[in-house]
Amino acid sequence: MSGKNEMSEPVFNFMPGDRPVLISCPHVGTHVPGDIEVRFSNAGRMLADTDWHVDWLYGESAGRLGCALLTATHSRYVIDLNRRPDGAELYAGASNTELCPTSTFDDEPIYLDGVMLSDAEVRGRVTRYWQPYHDKLRQTLDAMVARHGRAVLIEGHSIRSLVPRFFDGRLPDLNLGTAEGDSADGDLAARVMDVFAAAGGYTAVHNGRFKGGYITRHYGDPAVGVHALQLEMTQCCYMDEHPPFAFRADLARGIEPTVHRMLETALAWTED
């Protein structure tokens, strides 16, 4: 996590593509600057709520198909790139984690007792980490629309299958969100759901418990040619959900073809 020169640590990694699909993985980062990490509790240092290995799931297919891939380097505990920059709650009336989270999904404190984040520190993190990621998102999508006439943004996320703080019971394996249809064309979403149904062995839902976070809602705008989909995948599909959060190639072999077909489907849709 720490130990690197913070000024040399990039805010994101970007793999360009030549086709109109961008995959964004804002929660895969694990870097925590040393001055922040020293204030973390043991629970915070675990980084348990990371979207572990999601970039691996998408990376090979993205490269083969010519999709662009944007991945965060810093932990969501430093700043959550999928939250509003003004810190307003994303899910009204529900339990929320903040722009700069102070508690884990298990409702454990991320910081040592008594540590508070000032407004100035939060604003500084927005400038240093949040804004560059979103500038790259916007730039890439605008370039895709200018070149191809439309763009598909796929928000790649994962989560433990059981998170009592937020949800009752076990989550479906594949949770597709399109902000109740506002962020993407309905035909595109239906084609992706058909891919999930054809996969067999996985449960799937559209606009169920996950309807899309800030990125999906903010950038998805079919009227200007940008169609945003969020896929929240349960981690048991490809990894161990408990420390040390190991990638499971035996499990991933089952879900990787579905990820690949989803990308192929999105690309085919852009060319119709």
C-alpha cells in the first residue's frame, strides 16, 4: 500500500482502444498514501471492500477486442471515485459510504479512534485523485462519440455476495444497472441480459439492488450517444471472498467467457 513515492504513483492506469467501448474500474485500486495509511485502523488496512481482480477479468478481453480500459490505482478508502464530488448521499434513505469513506461495508471504522477528516482534506483528495480520473473518463467518451457516433461505458464492479449492512440475503451473481433505463438504450441492456441468461449457472437481475452509481448516472446520456451500464458481480464468481482475497482461476474460467461475450455484444450493438 505505502512505501512508494506518492508523487510518482499514477492516479489511474489507462489502456487505449480503437473501438467505442470504455471499461471503467474505479474500485480496483489498493494504493494508500503513507500519510493516510498511518491513520488507518486494522480494519482499514485490510482494504476489504476493494473490487479485487476486476481489472484482470476485463483486461485480456478488452485488449483482444480493442476496448479501452481505465482503472484506479488508489483505494476507494482514499476516495470513492463513484460518488458525487460534493459528498451528497448517492442512495437517499439507505446506508451510505461517503466520498472519503470512514467505515467499511461491515460498519467498522476505517480510521483510528478520534481521527476526523476536515473539509479541506476531502477537497484536496477530490482535486488530487477524483478529478483526474473523471477528466479521463470524459475525454475518452467524448473522443469515442466524435469518432464513432456513440460510446458504451461499462462500469466494472464486484462485491461480496453477502453484505448485511446494505442488503438482505444473497445477491444475484450478475447485477446490471442502467439507472432505471435512463443511462443506456433498452435494447443494449436487453442484449446484455440475454448474454447472462445464456451463460447458465449464474443468477442475474437488471436494475435490482444495483441501479448504477454516480459514474453510470452522470455519464450515461443516450441523447448525446453515451450509454452507460454498471455490472456489479458477486466475488464468489471468481475469487475467495475472505482474506487474503485470492483470485480463483478455477472459478474465473466459468465467468470470463460471459464477460467477453458481454463486451462483444456491446461492440456489436454500437455497429448496428
